[in-house]
Amino acid sequence: MLQQALKLCKDVAPNVNLPLVCSKLVSAGFYTGVVELCVACASKLDPQDKAVYYYKSDQPSQDREGHLMYYRRMEIYREVCVALERLYERSSDANTSTTQSDANHTLTSADSNYQGRQLVWDCLCRDDELLHVAVYEWLVS
């Protein structure tokens, strides 16, 4: 069912309530779905990769369209970073050995750590340079 829901969302991307859908996917533990949906939204929003050109050109102030695309794509990737942050918080929770997710799935700290590493790897395996930038910035922060 999650795969079908993801397909429907990707079909209408980027015209989807991304924060709401991603929060539901995270609650269900479907982290790969968050990445897939965000990448689909970014790709459809900026099919000519104007944001990448803007980023690689040291963000020139006269490139308003590139700036807008960059800003909008980074807004999309924020949802991936929110998912990473949730997993990080769960994995570093030293007070309890298990944490409860919204969908009543029990995750241990080790499970959350593993899921977080898998999510980072999934992002970095994608051919989306700005997604890589967003993940690296999250890792540094």
C-alpha cells in the first residue's frame, strides 16, 4: 500500500503537500519513500537543473530564476533532513532502549541508527547533487 501511495504522489509531484505526506511516510517507517518522493518533486520542479547550475556558479545574485529553483529544491530536501533528524534523535536516545514511532512501530536505538545510515546511503546513491548537498549540510550541522 505504501508503494502505491508513493506512486500516486509521484504522479502528481510537485503538486503535493510534501510536509504532510513525508511525515506520514516517516510515521510508517517508509524512509526510502521520503527520498523517492522528494527526488521526484525536485526533478519535476526543476527539470533543466537550473538550481544545480546556480549552485555550481557560486550562487550569482543576478540569477534570480536559479536562486528560486535552488531555494525551492532545498525546501523539498528539508523533508529528507527532517526524516534524518528523527532517526538521529531516536538513535541517540540514551534514556530508553526502545522508542515508539507514530505508527506504533518499536525501534531500538540500534535500529534507528541503522535506518539513518541506510537513509544517508540511499540519498548519496542518487544522481541528485543538491540532495547530496542537503545531506552533507545536515551531517555537518
